[in-house]
Amino acid sequence: MDYIVRLENVTFTYLHRKTPVLKEINLEIRPGEFVSLIGPLGAGKSTLLYTMNGVIPHHFPGKLEGNVLVEGLNTKEHTIVDLAKHVGLVVEDPQIQIFNITVEDDVAFGPINLNLPEDEITERVEYALDVLRLKELRDRHPRELSGGQQQRVALAGALAMRPKLIALDEPISMLDPIGKNEVLSAIRELNRKYGIACIISESGSDIEQVIELSTRVLVMDNGKIILDGDVHEALKDELLQELGVGLPQVSYLFLALKKRYNLDVRTPATVEEAVEALVDLIEKRKLKIKKEAIEAFTKYTSSGGKEIGKEGESKSSGKPERKPILIASNIWFTYPGGVTAVKGVSLKLYEGELVALIGQNGSGKSTLALTLAGAYTPTNHDSVILVNGEDIKKMPLHKRIRYVNYVFQNPDNQLFSARVWDEIIFALKMVGEKPEVIKKIGKEVIEIFGLSDIKNRQIVDLTKDEKTLVAIASVYVLQPKVMIIDEPTGGLDRKSATQLMRHLVEMKNRGHSVVIITHDMRLVYEFADRVIVMHEGKILLDGKPGDVFSQFDVLKRAFIVPPQISRVAAALKDYGVPPTIYKVEEMLELLEGG
């Protein structure tokens, strides 16, 4: 049989909906393929994956027209249990798939139910734990892990099953950058070693990592597959940009160069391809590097702001110090089980800055953030957290949430009102504001976040990006001086993520200190004024993005991969390119036609 999954003229409409989510899909996934399924939110990617192992139509009811064949088995006629032996599905929310009391038990659950010999079960479990960096967590309860660690557990369970096809729905959004690469490389190894095919959906945040490993790219929009080809065909023009998914940095750079200087060159998908092409163009004098632009960039970046600091310290550039909003000193936090997540952290947050808090899964980012917000109390008695000079640990709740507040990674863990308007004004009611004040502030915040069209909608009917906006707005009504937002764009496409980040930039411009906890490096280098890198409960680096991203060896310890443009700049250092360049626009400024 030359296919694993075949879709024959498949159209699917969810129960109680009039418009089909999938429209006349014809598709084959063959052994050994590594397929990226790319498209904006609402394109139908998740639904397409759900058809491949019988979740549709057996779990999600609706009208399924056409046939889905899994190695000759019609999904309408076979159970999900039967089909799971052939196709493994990993969904975006790992908590849905994790249910055992230890990590090791959860990974072993699938192989055990296949009735495999004990030694083979052990081999598969050890392999999955190893490649997903879970060996040290094998005896931990999955519910005690961070979101990224839980995502790795769910992936390990799928890898241990070794089905003929692994279907992955936004599977690496919560992972640290090196973790993303490790997971994808592990899947690619299974793909090559065992011939296991893979199809992975992607809305844009991890497109750089996903697309460079792919042998085939499917692009979806509005329920249809609008492109089916190889990687370079998908990147040859601005289709992905126009759909709101976005492009890898190096692809965007070359499309801009080709348009500006009429260059005849293939759009690269990887840093290696980009460097090779740039060196060739420079050597053939079709491009040249502007020395005056390098001098101007170097002068600009060295003239102000904060220089790079290590282990939580920053060096003054000679400019007057801004007055900090929040001062934290010697913060320690140990969980009841004995895991120390934060180890003596000290930092300052300033008004009018957007800070990216990054680091590997389990590095202590969320624990630190929840401690700064007062949700957790430091476990050492000599810690200090001051906001505008006041001790936040001694503040009553109704006052504290107006100084520092926190937005959870999953908006469903935060939203509980029936309607959007009720959720927006809830906090104002809780702190005892007068009805006329509640109405006035509620209307202003609805307008600021562009929620007027959905203010009367039921929250359960909202999309992921709409729920995230409502969650942020429901905290913003209190006008906290510091807002900490955990993974604000997880699962969003590039267009939705950019729109949300623009709201956060507006908050920053109004004088708030905005902190985002994220694994999306594109958000960091596009929007952050400052980057704090955590590693094993401590601050490893703290400074301007360009300075931080140029510290390749230090970042590697924290499982952070610098932006593609940073890596291109490092490869072109012999041509005088500054190592602190990290944006496409900066690189474009240094290059001109020969």
C-alpha cells in the first residue's frame, strides 16, 4: 500500500454549524513523509488532523462526506482504538492527553496497551524520555510540571507508540527553542529510522523550525488546501505572509532583497542556505555591504540604554537611571515537594518598557512571575518585593492587584463569566468601584482592545485569540503598574499574534511595565525592549535584545536559539557585519545592490 492516510473528496461540517470546515479535500500522506500543514487560525488544520485517526466522526459529531482511509481502513467503520495503532494524534493542549500519576507511567501507557514484550516497552519508553529530556522528571506527577514539560510528556507518549503516522496539532508551542528543535529532530529521526510519517500543523509562531525539516508543505485557507509542494515552492512568494502566517526571517529577508534589487535567487528556508546565498551574492558583487551603515548602526547601539549583564546584573551606559516601578531582591521559592524553582533572583522593572522573560521549560519563569504578582509568597524571610516603594507582601489583595497583576497562559483558566462584558467589568466590581465608574472604564477598555463587536458574545463561543484579548483586558481595567502575561500568543497565527502584541505595546506606551513570558523568539526580537533570560531558577542574562542574542554560548546553556538574522550576522562577521544585528530591517539597511 503506497499511502498511510488517504482523504477522498472529504467535506466536514460540525454539528449545529451551517458552513463546512473542510471542503472537498483530496490528499494522501505516504510512508516516510514529513509534512508541514500551514495556515492561519480557522483554516481547518486541526479538523483535518482529527479526521486521520477517527476523532472525527466518532468523537466530534458532524456530517462527514467522502471517505478517510487509514491503511485501507475506513474511519467511519473502525473505532478510534483500532485506528490509534496506525495514526498517533497529539493535540495542542497536553493536559487532555496526560492522566497517569508519573511521567514514566504516562509514556508507557500506549506501548503497554499494544501488548508488546516488556523489554521492547522499556526500550521505547527510555528512548522517548531521553530524546524529550524527561529522564530527570520520570517520577514526577505530570500535573506538577510546567506547560512545556507537559507538552513533552504528551509527545513522548506518541513517540513511544511508533505508529505509521504521527499527526501533531501545534505540538511545540510551549517548548523552549532548543526543545522545539530537539522534539522535531526526534520525530525526524523516527521518520528516517522507522519510516514513520509525520504531519504537523503550524499557524506561524514556529514556522522556522517546522518548515526546515519538512519534505512537503500543505497550505490551508478557509477549509481548502491551496498549495501542495516542497518547501521552496511555499516560500517563493509572499503567500504565507498574505495569509497572516508569516515567513521565516531569512525568507522574508530574501524576498525583500529580490524585490528591491531584482535578484534571481531561490528563497532560502534555513540559515545555512541564506548564508551560502549571501556570500555568493557578495563575492559576485551583486550585493555589497555599506560600511557607513555599519558605522551608523554601531554608533547608535553603543550610545544608549543598558549594556548586557550576566547573572542578573546590568551595566550602566552612563545615562541617568530611570525610577523603577518594581524592585525585587533575593527571591527564593521552593515548592512543597522540595523543588526549588527560583534561587535568589533580584531585578528591577521600569515604566514604559516591554520585557521578555525567556528560558527553558522549568527554568522558573512562571514561578518568578507568580511570586512577583503576589500569588506565591517567597519561601525565604529576607526577600524584598517593592512596588512604588511599598512592600507588596504586606498589601491587601484589592490593593495589590492594582500594582502587579498576572494573565494566565491558558485564558480558559482565567475566564469564568458568561459574557465578555461581564468578564471585563468583574474586577472593577470586586474592588468596589461605583457603577458609573465601572461603566465608564469598561467602555474605554472595550474600545482600546477592539472588543466592541463581541462585548455581548458568550465567552465559550470565542476564538483563542479573542479569549486571550478578553483575559488581558479583564486585568487591564484595574490599570496595574506591572502586567505579567504568560505566553500571550500561544497557538495564534502570526497576524493575530502581531495584533495582540500591538495592544501590549500601546499599554507600554501608556506607562505600564509589561512583561511577557514566551518561547516565541519572533515576538521577542520584534517587540521587546529588554530580555531577561532565566536558567535553573536564576537570571542568566538581562539586557537589550541585540546584546542578549549575540551571546550564543550563554544562550545555549538556557536552551535558547538566537534569531535567524543573529546567526546570519555571526556568519558574516568577516564582512564587518555587527554581531548585535537581529532584525530583518537592520540587515536590509546594511545591504545594497552591487
